Amino acid sequence: MNFIVIDLEWNQCPLGKENEVKEIPFEIIEIGAVKLNEHREVIDEFHEYINPQVYLEFHEKSKEVLHISMSDLKDASSFKVVAEHFLKWLGDDYVFCTWGPMDLEQLQRNLDYFKVSYEFAMPLKYYDIQKLFRMLIQPNEIVKTLEYAVDYFGIPKQEQFHTAICDARYTARVFHKLNLEKGLRYYSIDYYHHPLSKAEEIYAKYDFYCKYISREFDTKAEAFLDKNIREMVCFHCGRKATKRIKWHAINQKQYLCVAHCKKHGFLKGKVRIKKTANNKVFVVKTVKSISKEEADAIFDRLHEIAKKKKEKKRLKKGD
């Protein structure tokens, strides 16, 4: 099996989000990829620019980051042509690797918008090298940039960042430095094409957390009626855990829960509500092991938030 380390550069609507084409908020203008064999040795590269068809001027953010102008893209091929070249180049036996979770989603979104046929595995498993770097090298740190990882490993910075092929090369070099035996257990799952039925639902178990991706529901309320979402089950032993903090809204799209398993201790549950193109919802739920100290810290934080809300309400009534 080969590893395809992919990086994309894209543009967005120069007139702001309110004027974007909803089906394609980010239009890909460059594809860069490095093909590695099972020993993570470079065996091939792919690199092509794309002549944009949707956003014909650069957004201010794109201008700041990218080292390219619209005139540089005028002689490039269309996305459809480049994508077909890329899909053929992939071969048959491969797994994608990315720096962060966005590239595969935007690749598929662009493929759909420009009506390019493709057949990726379902569910689409891949390796997020950014996540692996954090888990294997600095588990208690916040998400780091690609350049940070390059500096951490002392990889020479001989090429410019924020070009697709150069970032793909840097990501491949970082990947080569990671412990493959440990890292390959922690694959990520892309859910641009989410489960449509109960039979398609995805459950993935790792050493210290698990992930569940649900089918579609008409509403958020309906989703929480489903016991797979509502209940907290210890992923170590399969027993139902006792909730110590019931599902609590962090915001409109995320919910938090803390539960306790008699045998394996505290568990933190997180539910993210994802909206579909047809205005339905599906759920991405993670459950991970946490310490008593971490559970107490969550309880204290929520108690403090509730206290501030209560005080704010009291002051409002006084006015």
C-alpha cells in the first residue's frame, strides 16, 4: 500500500461569505501530492495548478498566504482535467495523508461541483499527520503548524511554505519521522459522505477513545432520542457508564457529557452536530478516558459558567 501525502491550495469568494457559491465555498487552484511506498520512501510526485472558474479574483486572505497571482493560473488546465490526471495518478492501493482535516473534504466538494466521477473507499480512512504529531510527540499541546513540526524535527527549510507541492513534501518528511507502528492505529475518518442509514453508521475504537458517526436525522432533538447518541457506554468494557454531568450545550453545535465507569473511571463525551446539504443533521460523537482531576475541572468550569449566567440574570431583573 502507498501513502498519498496531499496538500491543496484554494481561493474563496473575494466579496465575502454572504456572496459565495454555497456548493463550493473554497475553489481549489493547486494540487500537490507525494506518493510514498510502505517504507515511506518517495516514489513519485504530482503537481498541477488550476485555472479557476468560480472565483476569478483572490480573497484578501488568499492574497496574504499564497505565492501566486491570477495571471499565473490563466494557462493552467481546468479543475476537471487536473482532477482526472490526479485520480489516475493515485493508483489502486493507497491511503491519503494530510496536514489537518480539511483537504479531503474540499477535494470531494470540488469533485462533486465540477462533476468529476470518483470512487473513494467508504468510510474514507486517512492519516491526519497534524493529529499524529500532536498525539505522538506533544499530546498536551495545542494544534501546531506544519512549519512548527518541520522545525521540531530539524528538517531543512529549503522550500517556501503555502505552496501545495512544497507543503506536501514537508508533510511527507514529518510523517517519515513519526513512529509508524504507533501512529497507524490512529487513522482519521472523513465524513464528507456521511452515513445515510443505520447499516452505514461508523464506529471506530482506539486505545484511549472511540468515535461514532451517525446516520441522518431530521432534527437535533430527534438525534438525541437515539440511545447510541444519548447514552454513555465505556468503550473499554462495553458497559453503560453513569452520567455525572448530563449532556450540556457548549454552543449550538457541540455538547459535552462526563460519565463514570466503575471499572475504567471517568469518560468525557463530546457530540458535534453536523448539518447536511438537505438540511438534516448527523452526529459525530467521541468518548475518551479522562482523569478524576480532568473531570473535576470540567465540573468546576461548568459550575462557574452557570453561576455567572445566574448573576447576569439577577442583574437584568434588577434593571
